[in-house]
Amino acid sequence: MMRALYLFFFIALSVVAVLSQVKDDARPVVDDSKTTPAQVRDPKLPTLWIVGDSTLNSNAPLRGWGQELAQFFDLERINVVNRAIGGRSSRTFQYEGRWDKLLSELQKGDFVILQFGHNDVGQYDDPKAKDRPSLHSEGEETAEATRLDGKKEIVHSFGWYMRKYGNDVRERGATMIFCSMVPHKDWDTSGHIIRKEREKWVVWTANAAAATHAAYIDLNEIVALEFEKLGPDKVAPLFGDARTHSTPAGALLNARMVVAGIRSLKKPDLRKYLSTAGKQIKKASSVRVASMK
């Protein structure tokens, strides 16, 4: 009897430990106050700006897909500038002034590819969430929050922030491409990736793209399908933590899936800027991308 109880408690503790690891992947707010943001190399060329969180730009040994994207473009014809930064959400990238800074540099004919959602989870006024969560909706409702720095802030919905990104880019004669958030490494018992984020963040991203006449790549689905082809054993080395952040190999796979989505878009025609390596990537199924209207 005692042995059975011991075994039960051992298994229970193991399950708790695994669940704790799944829940608590580190998502630090990266401090870049002493670094210079990535810059445009040739101002005479159009620029592809990359905007997002740590799944697009991470410090070693982790790596984001935005850090691998440039190799798939002809850098003699287009600049690729990664302004993504770890720990940011659709909300914080705006209130920190990062979006305004990018808009001041954005030129007519440029492109922006943007992905948020990972850091928008949580309660907007919970101090443990580090002022990151947006309201979990896509409406016009707002809430007032007092940030950790003591400043008051009007917090909007995730959909509101995403529509603002799309409208701001369009008003400046540039082109927005929204990407749904890359999936977590969560498997069900039948060997499929659990796509829980599709219930909110993915749908709201797609709706923001449609509302602002922007292009849309369902990166969440494209990557999840690729993971399922590979299987758990081959996917495991693509992650540097329990379920969220990529190793360099994982970042490269995700970047290739972004290019697969770009190759499937009719508009905008970013395909003409692809490098030889980019042109060799097979396009994603058209049911998982949506071109501009």
C-alpha cells in the first residue's frame, strides 16, 4: 500500500513539474537601451521591416525567425531590417515608442512583416505580466492601467493594436504583411500540434489583416503542419526551451515557412526580391495565405 502511494505521489510530482515547465518558459523583457537598433543599409532601396517579439529576435543560444530571414532575399535589391525585440507585445511595442520610431523611417514602397501574440496573454493590470498584455478581444473597448513605472495608460484590445499597425503602414504608402504567431511545441496524444492560440490571437490577426486590406500569412498553421510532418522527435531539437523559443535550427525552419507564405501571396509581390535560396522554397498552400485587397 505504501509503495503504491509513493508511486502515486512520485507520478503526481512529475506531472506537476512538467506542467510547470510548460507554463513558465522565460519571456524576459530585453533591455536594448545600450544597443543601436538595426539600420537600413542602402536608403535607395525598399526596406522589409520585421516587427515582433522574441520568437523573431532572441539572444543566443536562442534565435528568432527574423534573424534568419535576410538570407532568403536579394540584399542588392531590398534591405531587411529586424526591429523585433524580446518580451514585447502588440501593446508595448507601441507605448515604448518603437512603432513611432519605425514609422518615422518608413518610406513609401517599403514592407512591414509583423507577428505578435505570445506576450499579449495574461491580465493587462497584473504586475507579474510586466505591462505587456492587451485586452483579450478585437473590439474598441478600453481599460485604464497603472504601469510599473507609475504612469497611467489606456489599454486597448489586441485587435485594436493590430488594426492600428495595419492602418499606419497603409497610410504611409507602405505594405503590411501580418503573420499569425508561431505555434508552441504542444502535442496531443495523436501526434498533432495543439493549436489553442487559434481561438483568439490567430483569428484576431487574420481579422486585422482583412480590416486594413493587408496581406496575411497563417504562419501558425503552416509551421504546425510542418512540425506534424517531422514528428515530436525531430521537432524537439528545434526548441531551446520547453515549448516556445527556437534554437537556430528552429528559427531557420520558421523563416523558411515565412518565405513559403510570401511565395504564395499574389499581392504584395515580394517574390521578386527573393534570393536564389528564397526562390527554391516551395510555396505554402494558398488556403493558408491571404493576399491584399
